[in-house]
Amino acid sequence: MKFSEVVALLEEINKTNSSLEKTRILSHFLKKCNKEDIYWVSHLVRGKIFSDINDKQLGVANNLMIKAISLTTGVSEKKIKDYWRITGDLGDAAEKAVKQKTQHTLYAQNLTLSRIVENLNLISTLEGAGTVSKKIALINELLTNATPIEAKYVVRMILGKLRLGVGNGVLRDSISKAFNIPKEVVERAYDMMGDFGEVARISLLKGEKGLKNISLRVGTPIQSMLYIKVNSIKEAFKVVGKPAIIEYKFDGLRTQIHYDKKKNILKIFTRRLEDVTKQFPDIAEYMKKNLKCESCILDSETVGLTRDKKTFIPFQKLSRRIKRKYHIEKMVKEMPVKTFVFDCLYINGESLMDKPLEKRIKFLSKIIKPNQDLRNCPRIITSDEKKAEDFFNKALSEKQEGVMIKSLKARYQPGKRVGYGVKLKPGLESFDLVIVGAEWGQGKRNKFLSSYLLACKHPKKEEFLTIGKLSSGPTEEQYEEITRLLKPLILKTKGREVIVKPQVIVEVNYQEIQESPKYSSGFALRFPTLKQVRYEKSLNEVDDLNKVKFNYESQFRGDYERKFKKNT
Ligand code: ATP
């Protein structure tokens, strides 16, 4: 496929804010694609190049891109920076620079989508000495053959700044519309595979039947089942029914374990479907040693421990291990972990997803050899509110976050926050929000971006709505870390204020929610403070306006949480 065709699509999508219209345009385009192009187009429109389950990264920063544009066009780096400053977009700057060059020469050959993909794949594999110049050469090769408008999109794609407003919802609906497949079937397929490119390709080649045939495979992560929040044991029983399974809610990392003894597969995925097997060789080792089955897929929570393995540490600390690339063995010693398994989705070649939870957990005691590193999650099964309350208090007295209360009959629902299971924790519930703006600090903080503008999700559209500014809570280390994360995401600068691409998700505590015309959500958080950066969450897990409204209203209900707070 010529890249100019893809550019025409991106331009058209860019012109409309309506999700319905985006769906119409995209579904029409998907029908025209062949089995290779549909895979890449499906990723591209979401502003990504590789699938969610692929940990490939391009690692191309703005400065490297400026060098590449300058080399291709002969326009000085200073001039490119000037263009960039005016438009706030390096893609626009590239378009302008290539236009200048093409007044003298004509681009050599037609750029194709597959050529772009080939070069970007190569970039993602580069490591070690000479990486920078090799990356520049590969980008240069693309830009040399690009028309000005193609250059704009090549640059935006590589920098991850396409900003088309196409998220999972629009893509799901577009595939559904293009191939006449019910939305739920497309969504289930995505939940099972975590890869919209593959889902689109199967839809094209095999239609609804093909998607329905997708089943669990050891080594391919599926979306984790999620839980809604309740405010009391009574409410929990109301949602999940009696009797119910009640388990400790540990403050750790969600770990999906894939194991196949014969094929020598042991993989660990987070709930963002990131493969973290390399970062956790200790989990891999104790799993291999202590699982008594041929193959399985397990859902579990992995908790961090102090060096002496005697005390749990908060997830915030453990999260440092998730991003680690080097000195992993050192981290294993400094921050050992322990895994509590709470679900079994697959065993010895058979999927258990449609079996009730009470059956699935029976397998756990059969296949787990409990030891100091690996355990079946502590749980009780009861209909008795007093017993459930005692279990909750026991969990809290052992410094756990609270409890999960789950329906005995529940099947495993990937990617859904359905009422099959609920969570109960004390205190006003924190929010997971995305940072959309910030300010350069003053005085000793002048190197840091601070005062983070927070946003929740629009309940229907793929948009973010502001809800407050966070100026307290981060430690010096956290300011540094968040600044490092935000800097490459800066879209616009005005004085000390910056607007950033929504990507960095933070968990925020607050004292109260107030109505407020100041922010686009219509609400403001009073005294928001940073709890932690949520590296493991993706944009579609940012809390939405409905949750904000629910929590706002619960302030007036004098509910369980408040009573609990007063009593402690
Ligand atoms: P929270 O911030 O409360 O952890 P969350 O937004 O991360 O919530 P939820 O779906 O609301 O995610 O809460 C469930 C999370 O709790 C799971 O993703 C999992 O990581 C963790 N967890 C801890 N113990 C259990 C358990 N026994 N069963 C299921 N999940 C558990």
C-alpha cells in the first residue's frame, strides 16, 4: 500500500472530532486493506506502531529527529527548532523543511507502508554502539522518499504523536462495521489476544467465525478481569450473591503466569500485557520449581518484600522492578517477591474460562506446592456477614489493602469490570488520572515540571477532562522521575506552562470532590496528593467521569468508608 493512501486516511480522520465519523472513515478504509496492511493500519491509527503485547520501542527522541530532518533536507537544526517552536509540532516542522528541499529536488521513490514498517522494525532492534547514527540513517531513508505531507506523518508516527483520537472503542467499532461482526465478538477477541492488528487481520480473512475460534494460548496474554468497588460487606454480598469467596487484596503487581513444561515456556505478563519475564527471573524460577502440572495460565498478585523477606513493601516501591533493564539480579536480592495465586484460567491444554470460579480455584491447591515464595491466595467461602467482616479486619490488621469478594459462579471475564467480583478497601477511594499539563517549577525546582494538571476520562468519547492540579505529594525523586517521563510528551509551551500528551498516569488521593466550573469535568479535587505513578496502567484504565460523579455523590451518603475512617 502506498503511504500516500494511509496519509489520506489520517488526514481525513484528523478533520473530524466525531467518533462516529471516525468509525465510518476507518471501517471503509479497513475493507480496502490486504492482510499485511490491515495489521499495521490498525496499530497506526491508535498512534502506536507495535501491538500492546509487544515491548518493542523505537527510542527516538525529539533531538534525534531534528538531526534526521536536518540531514535529509539540508535545513539547519536551528531553523527546524524555530519552526517547531512556532507550530509546537515536529511533524509540521518536518513538512515545512521537506517542502523547502523539494523546491530543488524531487523525492526519489514512492514511499510504501511496508517500507516504513520495515525501517521502524529495524530501529526497534538497534542496540549498543552506533545506534544513534543508524537510527538517523533509517529515518533519513524514509524522509528522503517522502512528500512534505508524508514527512509530517512519518515524524509524528515515530515520535508517537499522531493524536488522531482513535482509541480501542473506535477501532473495535470500525472492525465490527467493516466486516459485519458484532462488536462484542470483536472485543472478546481483543481481550483474548491483546492485539488489534491480529484481530483485524483475522476479521478480514476469516470473519466472525475466525474471531469466535480464538482460544487461550500459553504465551499469549489475555486482558485481566477487573473488579468494581463497593463500600461495605453488605453491598458486596448484594452484588456477587451468597455464599461468596473472600480473599485478601494484596498491594502488589498483577501477574499473569503462562507455563508449559514441555515447550519450556514460562512467561510473566502485567495487566497492561507487558512481558516482564526478564525483570522477574525469581518468579520464573520458583514457578518452574513449584508448579505441579504440564501447562497452565494463572492469575496472581506478586507482592514485594524487604530484603530479609519478612515484611511486605508497598507496590510503589516494587514498581521500580517493572522498568528495570539492567542489574536485575541485584534488584532480585534487594527486593525479593512472593506470589499469591488467585485464579486458574487454563490447565493441561484445557481452558477453564467458562467454568465457575469455585471450580477453577480447586485446581490451585492441586497444582501449587506452597512454599515461602508461592502461595494459593488466602480465602474463605461464607454467607455470613460477620465472618466476612472479621476476615476484612484480619486482612487490614496484616496491613493488606482490603479484600476481594467474588461470586462462586463467575466465569472469567477478560478485560471487564463486571459484578462478578468486587473490591472493598477503607478510605476515600483514590483516582487514577492522566497528566495533561504541567508548569516548570521555580527556585530550586526550576529543573522540574511540577503542578500537574490532572484529567479523568470522558465516559463516552476518547477524550480527557481536567479535574484539578496536583502540587503536593511528590518527593524530589518523584518530581525528577515525572519530569523525565513528561518532557518527551510536551506538545505546547506557553511561558512556564506546558501541555503534554496524555500518557503518564498517576494515582491520586484527595480530601474531597467539589463541583467546579474551572475544570472541564465540572469537578475539582480538593488537595490532591500523589500516591504513585501507575506505570502498569494504560490510558483506557484512567478513571472516568462516571466514577468521579459516583464518588462525589458517595460523599453525601455517609457511607461505609466515612464511618470506617472515623472509627480508626
Ligand atoms: P486498586 O487501585 O484498588 O488496586 P485497580 O484500579 O488497580 O485498583 P481493580 O480492578 O480496581 O484495579 O482492583 C483489582 C486489583 O487488585 C487487581 O488488578 C489485582 O492487581 C489486585 N489484587 C490483589 N489481590 C487480589 C485478589 N485476591 N484477587 C484479585 N485481584 C487482586
